[in-house]
Amino acid sequence: MGPFRRALAWLAAMLLAAAAHAAPVLVLEVQDAIGPASASYMLRGIARAEAEGAPLLVIRLDTPGGLDLSMRQVIQAILASRVPVAVYVSPEGARAASAGTYILYAAHIAAMAPATTLGAATPVAIGIGGERKPAAPASAASAVAGPADPMTAKQVHDAAAYIRGLAQQRGRNAEWAERAVREAVTLTASEAVREHVVDLVAKDVPDLLAQVDGRKVQLQDREVTLATRGAATERLLPDWRQRLLSVIANPSLALMLLMIGLYGLAFEFMSPGLVAPGVIGGICLLLALFALQMLPVNYAGLGLIVLGMLLLAAEIAAPSFVLGAGGAVALLAGGLLLFDRDVPGMAVPLVLILELVVASVGFVLLAGGMAWRARRRPVVTGVEEMIGASGVVLPTEPAGAWAQVRGERWRVASPEPLHAGQRVRVTALRGLTLDVLPEPESPGGPR
């Protein structure tokens, strides 16, 4: 029995060594609206899991929803993934609303923590709807009061078909999925398991790994049996680029960068040579444009913001209550229209918009007041200042009459005879010659 026991010990050691060197389960944490930054983070996580041969990728999800384009990018990556993907709505109190519900339906394993919710997946469109008309349901399961206008009806039908296809592919409740789109219904974790919307409820990631151990998962080209009980986990954090994207792609910050950029360039054009406002404004404007091209922008709102700032700049150059009031109204309307306030995570707070408008108007009032006081100030330099200036005639020279005015020596011409020491007053400037007239002498004699 000695050799047999040694063989068993060697085999056990080999298995332990293999387990120690096995790739860990990767864990991603998404706790924000689904946007370009979070989509890039999840795509990077899937690629990393495939490269390392991870037995499972877990996405801990807590989201109010987000952008349709980013959501579809994530879903396409999950469907094409060569490793199983588990979407886990966590921690307790989290939700997978709107776009999060679609991603949950696309996952190979759908799990929720206790006291979490999912649903309310009705799509939200940017723009103003037209006349509301009833739309026919796409299937008998969806024969409920549907969206009223044709454009919204198209979007809802498309979204319902999309999530229904995901449900059918993963063997989940397609009828409830369509209701989540058309009726914006929601479920708790226990209800979701009972309705066959998710696979299980787990209190944490180790519990999730223990429950899915031994499950069979169908990937694109093969069936995989999960071996995850007691597996090591590795938390994958966003890299610097994704963190920068998540900051810049925030609608509130994008609006602030846009206004700072426009103000900086306006300062530079109004006072050429300051350099700093132009540099800062150019950088902020480019960052704002980068953020806006990733976000669902309403270009009418963007145009109103630019128009409002142009009107406020015109108010500084030519003070007028009409220009300033029009600029303030345009800024307020542009801030409200720039992003759709109904898209989860994409709304700019009304308080921030009002603060930016008030700050802009305050700046215009300050700059306009300074310009108005500068216009009323007497001229102290230039040609205009020479008119009316007083001077003293210098001794006569063969080259003509000269006088000292404002501490400078000027050639002078007068229709009346002049003599040295006589005080004169400038009436006009012709090139380098001053036209002067003698000042009346005081009763006591020459001054």
C-alpha cells in the first residue's frame, strides 16, 4: 500500500498546485449610470477574463439605467464572451433598473442580493413627441396600454423585441421582460426568482460562487460546467482612462467645462495677450466637446447655450438690457434642453443650471459696469486729450513757432501773432503741428 499512498499524495499535491495556480474569478463593480466609461470598464473586464482564462466573470451591478448605445455594447460583448458572465445585483438595496435589466437578462448567470430590485425598462427618447396616437402591441403578451405617439411606439416595440430575444436565448421569463419594457414594472429579488427572471439570490460573491458551482452554461460554441466553489476572486478596478472618462462624461461637468471654455476664449479675444484665459478656455472647450460627443446631446440646447453666451458678450461691448436678458434666457433654456432629464444619470441639476446663469449674469453686470465707468472717465491720453490742453510759447526760431505742451515740445500754428512766454490753448492737431489760440491775459499781465 505504500506506493499507492504515495501516488495518491502526489496526485493530491498536483491538484492543489493546479488549484493554486488557476485563474481567479474576476469581479467588476459598476455603481453608476451605464455610459461610455462604465461600458469601457466592462468591455475591458470581459477581455481580461478571456485572456486569463477566468472560470467566471462577475459584474456587481447597481445602476439606475443609462444610455442605450453603451448598454448594447455591453450586451454584445457578453453574448460574444468566451467565458461565462454572471451579473449580480449587489449590494443589498441596489437596483438594476432600465438598462441594467437588459444587461441582467443577457448574462449567463443572473443573480440578485436580498433587498434588491430590477425592472422599469421602458426606453426614454430625446426630443419632443408629436401628436399622441395609440400604437398596436407587438404580441398578445403585450396587449396593454402602450405608448401614445408613433415614434415612442417604435422605440418601445424595438426595446421589447430586444429584451424578449435575450430572455428566449437565456431561457428566462420573456413575458415579464416585455412587461418591464411596456409597463415599467419592477420585481424584488425573491419575486424575480419565483418569476424565473433571475437564477438565484446570493448574500455575497462567495455565496454566489458556491451556488453556481456545477451549473452548465452555454457559451457560443460549447457548454461549460462551472467549477467555482471556493475559487479565488480578484477585483478589477477601472484604469486611469476609464476613471477620467467617468468624470468628464458627467453631464454636469461637461456643461461647466463648456461654459468655462467659452468664457476663457471670450476673455482672450476681449483682452489679447493675457494668454492664460485662452489656454485654459481652449483646454476646457476641447474636453467639453469630447464629453459631449459621448453623451446624448440635444443640439438645439447646445446652440442656445452658445447664443446666450454671445448675447452676454455683446452686452459687455454694448450695454443694453435686452441683450443681457436675452442671453440669460437663452442660457437657461439651453441648460435645460442640453441633456434629456428623463434619461437616468444624464440630467443636469436645475440648481446647477440656475447657478451658472446667475454667475454669468453677475459677471456681465460687473464687466458692463466697469466698461460704462471707463467710458465716462475723462480722456487722459491720445489725440483727444491734446485738444484744449494749455501750453507756453517758446522763444521764436527761424523754423517757426514752438510751444511746450504737456511737457513736450510741439510745432504750433496760430492765426494771431505769438510771442515767447505767451500761454496758448490747443484747438486742433494736424500731424505733428498743433493749432493754437492765445489765451486771454489776466488783468495783472502775462501769466
